[in-house]
Amino acid sequence: MKTDSVQFLQSISEELIKRHPEVLELFKQVDQGTLLEEDAWMQFAIILSEDEEFCSQYIEKSKPMLKELGLAKTNHKHTIVEKEVGLPQLNPLVTAAIGERLQFDGDIPELRTGPMDPDATPAVPVKTNTKNTSELGFLLDEASKKMAQVLEDHSKKLCSCIEKEVDLIGTDTTLVRSPKTTKLQHPELADPPEYRRGRIPTPLEVNEKFPQDLTRSQKQDYTWKFISTTQGRRSVCGIISQDLLKNVRDSGLEASSVSDVTNPHYQTSWKFDILGGTAVAEDFSFVDVVVAKFTKNLLSFMKREQRQKVEFLVTTLDNLARRHVGWELLVK
């Protein structure tokens, strides 16, 4: 399932502009510097709130993103809520879910439209073949540190570019953009390509070697880093898929892994409760257990449905509100 919020927001914006061409004029005024960004967003929110039909469509289209937050089956009526006084705002349930996930992941770049919070930590999945849970946590920790350095270096480089392209005129500290300023007009340049706002980060390859002299407490901490974070669980989806493919093919049947399953014909999951770092077994093989269950259930489904070939997707299960997380198998 595609969860790239940049594509989602782009499609929403294009549809809104068709219905309300004046929105495009707002964007142009901001780009030309004749309208403050804050004022543009205020007018945008008013236009959006007055179009009930569009808002209803927006809620339906936002369900895949809400599922990422564990809110797809929540009983809330509206994603955007209105008060008697003030502007429309995000449903408190959605806000709470975002805060819930942030306390585990450290950051949610795919849901951000602005820069990362100074107190946040990069949430980067890793590219690896290991099934060792504490090693996975170690790699995730190193990937986060590595990306933090990338972000810092990129920020310094960006500041240097801005200083070169902005002229200081007079003594009243009025800043005027020089005619050659082009980089500032492209928001995507504000982030490094590996970690952009509005997008799920690409798994990062980490070369640091896993230390072998860790204490049991340190292993538990790293295991917790793996199982409690969305980026940790995402990091092993590929490993689970590979092992599942092998098991199905070893059984004389055919299977292939796909990137999108919107209406699954069959689905199964393996989930557990995240209760705290000290409640985890650092040597428990989560991946092998998940693969064993998915293999058994998928082969049973294929036998029952008399299917010789299937297409499937392994994805994360993230119901943080109930502390239920794990992995899900979706079959076309």
C-alpha cells in the first residue's frame, strides 16, 4: 500500500484547485512574496471548511494514511473538526495518535510538512538481512545517528546557500532576495533526498559492526528499539517476505511479493503487546515465528481455495492506541 503523503497531498491539492481556482492564486501570491504564508494557510483553511462535499471525499481518501496511525477503524466522525470559535483543526483523536507514535518512533517524516522538531530523532528503517533482534535495534540506533548528522550537514549547506543568495540592503536589516534566487523556491531542497518531509524514508544501509560484548540489559534496550518502533518493524518486512516466498516455493507452489494490495482476498496477522523494554526477551526470534505462522496460514488458504499461485504483501501492524503491533499478510 502506498502511503507517500506527498502524492496524497498533491492529489488532494489538484482536486481542490479544480473546485476552487482561487487557491492557486493564493499559492502564486506566496511565491511572489505578496502574501504571507500564514495568511495564505488561513484563507486555505476557510475555503476547505466551507466545502463539505470535498471534506467528505478527503476523509475517504485519507483512510490509508489513518491506517498507518492505527485509526482506520476508529469511531471518529471527521478528520477535520470545527469549533464555534476559531479555525478548523485536526481531530484530537488523530493528534493523539500522532503523539502516541512519536513517543516510540522519535519522528514521522511522512506526516510532516515542516522541518523536524529539534528534540526529535530521525526515524530511519535499515537495510539488512539479520534476524537478530538486538542487532536490529543497534543498527536502527546507528542509522538514526547517521541520519541526524546528514541532516545537520545539509542544514549548514543550505544556510550557506541562502546567505550567498540573499542581499542585505540598508541599515534596517531588510532582507531582499537577489534575482538569481532559485533554490529557495523549491521546498524539497530543504531536506536531503534520503530523509524528506512527506515521504517514508528509504531503508539505510549501516556498516557498523554489532558489538558482541553487550550486557543483557543493553540487548533488551536494542530489542525494544526494534519491536517498539515503526521503522524497526518495517525493516524486517522484506526478510519476512523473502522467507515466506521460499517456503511457498519449496512446497511446490508459486508466489510473488507485490508492493500494493488494496482489497485483500485473504489476510492474517501476528501481533503482540508492547509493554516496556524490560518485558522483552532479547533472544526471541520474532521474524522466524512470524514466517512460520504466515507460511502455515498461507498454505492452508491456497489449499482451501485450490490456488497454485498467489501475490502477497507483508506490512506492519501498528495499533499503538492499544499497544498492539506486529506484521500483517495481505493476499490478492
